[in-house]
Amino acid sequence: MPRDVLLTVVNAFGLLFAILNSFTLGLRLRVGRELAQFFRQWQLAVRVLVVNFVVLPVLVIGFAALAPMNADIKIGYCIVALAAGAPFAPALTRLARGDAGLSTALFLVMVAVTVVVVPLVLPVVAAALVPGAAHPGVWGLAWPLLTFVVVPLLLGCLLRLRYDEAVAGWARPLLIVQLASLVLYVNLFIFAFSDLFVAVWWQAYAAAIAVPVLGIAFGAFITLRDRAARHASVITTAQRSITGAIVVTVFAYTQPMANVSVTVINTVGIVILLVLALEWRRVTPEEPAPMAAGGPPAHDGSVPAPRRPGHARS
């Protein structure tokens, strides 16, 4: 199969993943509850947003500006740096026994910020790093993000609000389809451009390790006290938005080398965080069973629940 035809197939699987991922997340979101969670912990949330949209982009883009590397890989660095709001962050946080509600709230706000920041900032920084390349305008970046990320997300939210019982069972099969689409996207892309995956060498693989490590370090530093919130902060910060990156590289920055670097950085980052989440799950005790309504915590039957003093049976 010719490479250009195979690339079309690869992009189709990538967009299918982006649409289904956003739609499925919409089916699961309780927007009012997530926003309430965000504002309850607004100080931590603001710190996470500053790290994701100021600190990490400055470090990643600064490294791309200073390091001698391929121009298209520099563009890939810029895409990864600015596209935050990782779709797998809530699931990984739940796996790590962290605060999944906080992670979901941060994800929702990051998606909204990414849709604004990427069209406005990415062309500017990419043009500064790679002046000779063609760069899309604001709308050229905005409409794909709106069409393939925001619209499916809103559609999922609306369907859940209007037909909650009818769509309750959709999430699991859609999750299987989207994960299969992502696996096919990555594997077919590696097959089609295996020579480029070898050629990028340290230029992409170093960032694939450095970006999640920096995210882990900063995410842990801003939430030192609360373990559950720290897990949410670390995972949400260390994982970048593979959904937004796919959409941008399909429609705006279509250079294969940029796409390869984005795929390497995001894929390796997901693997690192999956291992970290599993380790945290192993060492983190489960939460105690919730208290039964109107009574003391449940006991296993071997020892009776103690009575409080002063409440003897009459």
C-alpha cells in the first residue's frame, strides 16, 4: 500500500479515536459537579493550570529552541507543550486511588483552555522556532479542535442530560472501540513511518521521558500534603493531550516528523504514568467502607460495635 494511502487510513483511525474519546467522556461527565469540584479546590487548580500552560510550555519550547534538532520535531515539541487536558488522566487517577473527581474537573477546564491557547499561541511560537515553515492561522487550528474535540464532548454531555438511562450502557463498548482505534493508529503509523521513528532518536525519545518526569515533579511539588490530590495533580500534569495533538497534526501541522515526535512523546508518557499509577495503587490502602445511613460503620460480625457512653439501653 502506498505511504500516502496508508497515512490516510492512519489519520482516519486517529480522528475516530478523538471523536469517540471526547464523546465517551461527555457521556460520563457531570459538568456541574466537576466545576463545583474545581472551585472548591481553586487554589490547587490554579497552580495546576499555571504549571500546565506556563511552566511546562516554557521549559519544553525553550529546550526545543536551544537544542540542535530537526525543524519539524521542534514543531512537535510545541504541540505537545501547549496541548494539555489528557483524556486518560481521570482513569489513571482512579487506578492510582487518587482524587478522580479533581482530575476530571482539571481535565474539563484544561480542554477548554487548550482550545483557546493552541490556536492563539502555537502559530506564534512555531513560527519563531521554525520561520521558514508554513504555519496555519488561528481558525485553521481552532475549527478542527472545535469539531473533533469540543462538539463530541458537548454532544455526549447533552445526550446524558436528556437520555440518561438510554445512553447509560454506551460508554463501555465505545471505550473498547476508541482504544482499538488508538492502538491501530499508533501501530499503523509506526509501520508506515518506521524509518522516521528510528531517525528521531534522542530528539523525541529524550522528551518522551523528560516531559512526564517534569510533570510528575511539578505536580507533586504543588500538592505535597494531600495524597489523593497529589496523585490527581501529578497524573493530570504529566500526561499531555494525545487527542488534541492528533487533531492538530492531522489538519494543521501535517509534517510526518512532527507527527512522529508527538506520537512518541504521548505514547511513552502514557506508559510511564500507567506504571506509576499501578505502583501507587499497590502501595496505597483502600478507602474504608462508607458509613451506613443513620448508624455506625459496618462491622464484620465478629466484634459488636461499641456503644457510646451515656447512651445505655433503657
